Amino acid sequence: MELQRATITAVAHYVPDKILSNKDLEKMVDTSDDWIVTRTGIRERRILEHGATSDMAVQAAQRVLANRGISAEELDLIIVATITSDMVFPATACLVQAKLGAWNAWAFDINAACSGFLYALSVGTRFVESGVHTKVLVIGADKMSSITDYTDRTTCILFGDAAAAVLLEPTDEKELGILDQKFYSDGRGAEFLHMKAGGSLRPASHETVEKRMHYLYQDGKSVFKVAVKGMSDVAVEIMERNKLTYKDIDWLVPHQANLRIVDATAERMGIDRSKVMINIEKYGNTTAATIPLCLSEWWHKGLLKRGHSVILAAFGAGYTWGAMYLKWSLENGK
Ligand code: UT7
């Protein structure tokens, strides 16, 4: 079967207005602006004060539809990558579908944490490549403030809230679009990064609330080591099998968990910092939103251009990780 090429035909993002700075965090936990900047690269993050993940997702989605000039009813499929769904069920994607009025689309969520957007982009791409669908909306959205323990200095400094989305459509252009992808999972990593309660293993109870088990738990040191190796290994694998050297790549778009992880990944790939999309200083780790948030900001600034070779790479809870290689096909965003 001849596969259709899939490409991104619109991109947009939404971030809440409220800023939580390192100075604000200094008043909440025993930390310092200097420690946070040196160890993570983060200076501030956004916090959604009212509403849920679906509200941010809808804002990003509506901007995508407006950019592309299509109605919500033209969508075939909506995939939302999130670990902070509005409710355990139904899927946040269904809530987004209803709020958009995307009555001809089916909708589901993907739970792959910081790799969520790439997993969702991979699935969406397959639906376009196979010819099943022509308009797939892929959203990465997380209200991380809803599962962050603001008494735990090792995690509360890291996370922020945001949503960003892309539209996938078929293209006849031979050279442009989504060209390759590679993904991994290793469930043995679950013990290092998870939420202890609220699922079927430990349903919510007075005890789980008292023990603060409804927040994200992370063994940062253990995750750090595997994140560097996982993200750089898979990015190098994608480069090698597409016969790419650092000279061929215009942009590396890494998941924004920690500036030191981003730098180590770029170094392994031989890519200069000037070719790496980095906005972690403004938003922290927004989990499923980091990669499309970078793509949207860089495209809107006119820095991500038609024909650019781009590598997306992520690592997150599960463990999950992967990379995708694409040639950007959208005309200049400026
Ligand atoms: O996105 C999904 C994947 N997640 C990641 O990729 C995150 C991976 N991990 C990390 O980014 C880093 O491990 C952290 C940023 C979470 C922590 O940085 P680190 O350099 O690994 O610090 P550490 O955990 O080794 O802690 C060093 C010291 C400790 O003190 P002692 O034991 O040496 O006295 C911590 O208690 O820093 C202390 N510390 C802090 N100090 C001030 C930990 N958090 C803070 C803090 N402010 N917020």
C-alpha cells in the first residue's frame, strides 16, 4: 500500500496569564532563584487559576482552526496528550470535542507524560498516512499545577501549565512533512516517576489525601540520568538512519524538563545551542505541551521556516521516549 505523507498545516499555543516566578517560590519553600536557575534553567512558569486542562486545550485548538481557516466540524479526529485530564474519565479529548463543536470527529486521550505529544503526533500521523483521515488535531495540554505539591521543593520548582496544538493533513510534497519516527517504553521506570494514589491501585481515601499521595512523585536524580541517555540515544538513532549530520539539522526541539538535559542531548548530537529551541526559562516543564509550544513560538516568530529540517525528541514518565524527524512545510509564520 502506498502511504500518504502527513504534514503539520497549522500550529498554535495557549499559556495562562499568571506567572509564578522563582522569587515567588522562595516564599513558599526552602529554595533560591540561583539554585533553580543553575540546576534547571527555569526562571518562571505559568499557572492556570481558573478552569481545567480542556479549557487550555480548547484555546490552543481554536487558534489552530483560525490559523488554518477551517471549522471544527471539518475535523476527523482529536487526540489530546495529557496526564492531567479534567477527570479520570471521560477523556479530555471528548470534552474538547464538545467545547469545539467538532461533531464529526472522534476523540481520545494519550497518557505518555512528557512524551505524550510525540506519541500522539505519531498516532495522528499514522491515521493520515494510511488515508483514513485528512484532518487530525493533535493537542498537548497539561495543568501540572493541579498535581504539583507546593510543599515539595524538589518538584514544585519544575512544572507549569500550558497547551499547544497542531493540525495534521496529507501532503503531496515529496520532500516535506513527517519523515521518520522511533519510540520506546520501559515500564520499569514507573517507580521513579508517578502519582501514588487516585488510580485503581490506591483509590482516593482520607489516608491518601493525608499522606499527600495525589501529587506527582519524582526521584529526580534517577530520572535525570536515563532522560539524558534515552533522549540523546533516540535522537542520534533518528539522525543516523536518515543519514543526517548536525549540518543537516535546522532545529532540535527537545522536551523542556531541565536545561542541563537539553544541553547534554544537543551535545551528544553535535548540535550547536543556537539550533536548539529552548523556552524552559519562561514556562518550566509543561509536560505534554513543551514541544508544540516551542514549535508554535518559533513559527510565530518567523524563525521556523518552510523547508527546515527538525528533530523532535522527548523523554518522560513510563518510562516513555522517542524522536521524530520532519521537514517543516508551513509558510513563514510572520
Ligand atoms: O519531564 C519528565 C522527566 N523529568 C526529568 O527529566 C527531570 C529530571 N531531574 C532533574 O531535572 C533534576 O534531578 C532536578 C532538577 C529534579 C534536581 O536537580 P539535581 O541536580 O539532580 O539535584 P539533587 O536532587 O541531586 O539535589 C541536590 C541538592 C540536595 O541537597 P543535598 O542532599 O545535597 O544536601 C537537594 O535536597 O539540592 C537540594 N535541592 C534543592 N535545593 C534548593 C533539591 N531541590 C532543591 C530546591 N532548592 N528546589
